Amino acid sequence: MTRIAIPADSPFGLANLPYGVFSTPGLSPRVGVRVANTVVDLAAALGDDVFARPSLNPFMAQGYGRWVEVRERIIDLVSGDVPGSAVHPVGAVTPHLPIEVADYVDFYASEHHASNLGRLFRPDSEPLMPNWKHLPVGYHGRAGTVVASGTDIVRPSGQRKAPSEDTPSYGPSRRLDIEAEVGFIVGTTSPLGTPVPTDEFSEHVFGAVLLNDWSARDIQAWEYVPLGPFLGKSFATSISPWVVPLLALESARVATPLQDPEPLPYLQEKNAWGLDLNLVVEWNGQVVSRPPYREMYWSPAQMLAHMTVNGASSRTGDLFASGTVSGPEKDQRGAFIELTWGGKEPVEVNGEPRTFLEDGDEVTISATAPGASGASISFGEVRGRVLPAR
Amino acid sequence: MTRIAIPADSPFGLANLPYGVFSTPGLSPRVGVRVANTVVDLAAALGDDVFARPSLNPFMAQGYGRWVEVRERIIDLVSGDVPGSAVHPVGAVTPHLPIEVADYVDFYASEHHASNLGRLFRPDSEPLMPNWKHLPVGYHGRAGTVVASGTDIVRPSGQRKAPSEDTPSYGPSRRLDIEAEVGFIVGTTSPLGTPVPTDEFSEHVFGAVLLNDWSARDIQAWEYVPLGPFLGKSFATSISPWVVPLLALESARVATPLQDPEPLPYLQEKNAWGLDLNLVVEWNGQVVSRPPYREMYWSPAQMLAHMTVNGASSRTGDLFASGTVSGPEKDQRGAFIELTWGGKEPVEVNGEPRTFLEDGDEVTISATAPGASGASISFGEVRGRVLPAR
């Protein structure tokens, strides 16, 4: 038996306890919980085969009651002695994609981001579309290309046409970008024909991750009318390995910004699900932005209520993301197209002026949030490096 | 042993042999092949457990060589005596969703449909967007709400705003519509970073189904800018139970209409994959449209090449649909919004003027195609009835 050392200021202390999927040279992928600088093998520690699986889906599908119960058991467990064979140093494990993604939906919930993109993509129109303040605008993305943090991102090729060009050409994207987002993972299904009201959010959503919605802006700008983004996004979406349970985010809950006009009744919340998450974007190791999630106009409970209001079912493993998190200040913008204003205002990265991503660049997004009892909890990070086009 | 009677003019003869998933009161869902008016239980007839599964995915994942081999074995089998216990009258089985859908993509490949919708949705602009003739425009839909033919379609509710209204309201869709489409099913995966060239289409795509992309036009019109259709489509997409193998469609291959401007090289085809399928749309039992698939501007091989040109992977069970099949004539339009010109020109259905779908309406889409040796082969049908909003 061993006692896990949990420093009082650990961002992975008892207030956090995020779940992930890991392997070691001797163990096939399985569910673990991150505790301080260790990963606890839950199948070994709790003797429950639901954790001996290569994704969180079977456990998530067991529902809210089990999520509460297992969290309490883990707190009991790691507060005392743990079987030594169940404890691995975090540096000795390989993290994997934590979930099997069912459907992937990407929203567009930051007013600052949507306004900035509107100005950049449609300079001759109002920056926000007439629907934007009435509903959380979103679209379906490609579930099959959601990848684990650390997966290399090959620069995508495709059709691009600059406004100055007469015809499109084929080639590697010249405007490869990131979007710093937060992703929410559905644990409990809802059947066809049954919307999920905002006040049932916490019974359906298991937890949250950081998400980088890699974006080829030149491909996107040419293709996206009238059916929305497609190949400009579908080549890769990276998520962080540790799923922070919604149960760990109670202390992070805040009101969303004032919503005016008042949303339709199905979008109103009895209890606010704004979240005080503080994101940090690093470009080749240098912090270039600190997007504040509390500025997001639409809450994740409103996103789920909207996504299902037409009777669409939701499944265990559905992933829906917030859209780029951008605040009102320039250094709070979560996409480089905004941060550099379409490439016209370079930012300095390690002493060099930079606009879009170059081959070899690495981007890391991390986040912290207030946890229970004054703790600060960490989302870990989502990371990816750009490789040259093939 | 029994001999299956196959009339010479059966649209489910040896030139067709579509696969599906069926159950009986005594048998759990499993793979069958439709032969004339029977369904042959392949696990029982061929003694192969890959067919004792509730979806075609495990068999499809075995790849092109196996598809060819199994088709030959089935032709041998049903040309002689078949074990009686493996043969079921088609009327005695329950069909199920034939595949486990991975990602679902919907294209927009009919020039007639895209032009008509452009005129209806954006009357002040050019009907076709500048990108339309350069690439097959498409977007991701909701995989989790692809349902089996015969599933009732509950009228969706959501936000709608008519141009004459100042603000949106919540309520049941008032403009519920269909889209008559053909869906293509990926059998063989392609890994991240590896586009599928047009001339490898037949090694990756296992077969085709009929697809009804139910559409709430009022919800769609309000929500779709700038990220594309979402809740106006995601409540349900119905597919036909019998997957016609691509191997059965060799005689249906035709050239696509002239593509001008010439597509970029990655979209060019050495061998044409236009298809001479003849769709029929019935509204409450009355034929209202006969959309000709051979009029589609973009071929399915071009769709798959485009969908993967950015390096996006594809998975067994990926479903991509053509978009509404509409021909140049009014009675060849595959959506009621086109057929009734936005509801302004009602069509007569069983003696009554009709525009969009009413509760209780039933829509059936069927199709035939030329098969080998002069046969005509059938896609069966996809059918759904509208139930009132909940």
C-alpha cells in the first residue's frame, strides 16, 4: 500500500480528480484518475471492470448517480492508503483519447469572437447575424477526426481562393489557425423526441475538456457558403486527456453576461451555468493570449437545451464545444486570425513577428478554475505541433 | 433444403443482392441478403459469424476483396439449394438500421436543387455561390439521428422567424419538408493524412441506400447563417433498409453532366461515377416527383475525394449523401420547397392542394437502376410518417 502525496496547492488535488484513459508498457488502455502527480488505475484500485475499458463511455453511460458515488469512493480511496500497483507516476503513463466520440458539435458562443470573425469574413455587413443573440449558433463537425492531445497536426491541403485571385487553387493551407475552446461531454443519453431542459444539464453532461479546433482559414473562407465550415475544420480537432467532472466545477459557476434580448423560455436557466475558467494559449512556449471563459454569452446548459429542442437525441460520448473563447481585450482572443486581425497585425513570438501557424510551431492551451474550498484546479493542457503538408 | 424462386424480372434478382439487417421473433438482429421475395440469413447460410452481428460494419470493414468473394458465394448459394432454416419471407422479418453510422456528411450536388434553393433562400443574390462549380459543397450532419425506414417522424419544434416577423418564436415547424437523396456508405477506412483518390472510390465505398433528409425549412432559414444547417435537419434522417452493393451498380454508371470549369486535378475522374438511378417520390401514395440521379453535377467518387483531400480520415460506417436529387423539370424536384416553389405553387395530392407536410402524411422514396444483363434492380424504399409535435 502507498499514500499519494497531495500538496495543499496541487491543481490536481481532491477538488479536481479528472478522469482519463492511459496505458503503460505493461497495461492496455484503461480508465485512470489524476491525483497530484500520479494516475490511479481505477480498475485495479476499485475492482470494477467498467474502468478496464479503453474509453470513459461505459462508465459515463452509468449515469449521474454513479458519477457521484464513484467520485466519493475515489476521495475516500486516495485520502488513505492505495494499493501500490494501482498508482503510476504521471510521467510514466501514455495518455489516450479519453472518450469514444459519438457526435461532435461546435458552437460559436463568444460574442467577441463572433463579432471579430464577422468583421473579418464579412467586412461589408453587420458583424453579428440577426439570429446570434436569439440562439446559440452551432454546427456539426467531424467526430472521426477528434484526436488526443499531442497528436501531430499535418498541415491540410485543399481549395483556397484569396479575394485577389480569380480562381481557386489546390495546395497547403496558408492560413492555418487555432481555436481555443472548451468541450463538454455527454454521459447520459436522451432519446429521440426528448429535449434536455437547461436545469437537467448536470445530469446529462459528465465533464469538460480543453479543445483546439484547428482551422484552415483560407479553405474555410472559400468553402463555407452556404452550408458552413467543412474541410477548413475537419482535418483535426485536439482535446485534452483529462476530463474534469462537472461535479468539480460547482465553485466555477457564474452568471453569463446579460442576455439581451431575453432568450425564449426553453433557453432560460434557473441556475446559471456560466463558468469562470481561465484559459492560457502558448505559441512555441510563449503566452500570447489569456481567454476568459466567463465572458461567453451562451452557457453550455443553453447549448445542450438548444441542440435537443428539436427532438434530436443525444448519446454517451457526444462532444459539444463552446466555440472560440475570446474576451473583450486583444490579448484575450482565442484564435490567431483575431489576435493578428486577419494577419495584418502580427504578434511577437519569441522575438519574431508572427501571423498564422508555420510548420514546426507548437500550440498549448491550458486552463485553471476555482475549485471547492478555495482550491485552484487545472484542466491540464491540449497540445499539438504542426507538421508540413504531405 | 429449399430452392428460392427468382422470377426473371425480379428487381431483387442475382443482379442486385442488397444487404440489410433483420430480425424475426426468434432471431436477434443479423445480416441478411434480399433475394426475390425472401431474406437469406447469411450467418446461417454461410456459417460465418461476421454476419451474426446487428450491423453490416464488421463485414464492411473486411474490405473490397471480401465484398467480391462473398457476393460470388451468395450467387453460388442462391443459384442452388439453400438450407430452409436460413430463408425467410421478406414479409416475415423486421428490417433494422443496416449500419452503425460513424460520421454523416450531406452534400449539395444537384445543380438544379442548389439553384432552386438559392433562388428561394436568397432571392437577391446569384442562385449559385461562387464556389459551387469548383467543389462539391457539403457539411456534417447528425449521425446519431439517422433512423431506419419506417421510423415515425415527430414534427420538430424550434425557433422560427418568417421574414414578415420582427422576432423569432418557438413552436412546431410550419414548413416541414423532405429531401430525396442517395446515401453512400464507406466500408474501408482511410487513415488520417491520406486522401482517397477518385479512382479508389470502389475500394472504399461498400454500397448505397436511399435517404430522406427531413428538413424544417422555417427553422433552417432562421438558423443557417453563417455556420450552416443544424436543428432544421438534425431531428431525423431516414435511410432505406437494403444496402445495394456498389458491385451491383456497374451497369448504372454514366458520365456526369459536363463540368465547366474543369475541376482541379484531385476532383477529376478517370472513370465516371455518375449513376443512372431513377428515384420516385410518393406523397400519401401518390407519385409527385421522379428525380433522375444521372443529372447530379458531382459524382460520389468526387464527393469522397473532396471530403478526404484535407487529410481527414474516413471510417467504416461513414455515410455521405448526395443532397437532394432534382432534375431540370418541375416534376423531377426532390424537395417539396422546390416542387411547390416555397409553398406558393401547391401540388395536388389525392385531389387536395398541398405545400409542406401535414401531420399524418407519409412519404416514400424508391428507386430503380439498370443492373447486369439487362436487369432492372431496386433500392427498395425509405418511408416515414409525420406525427404531431409533442
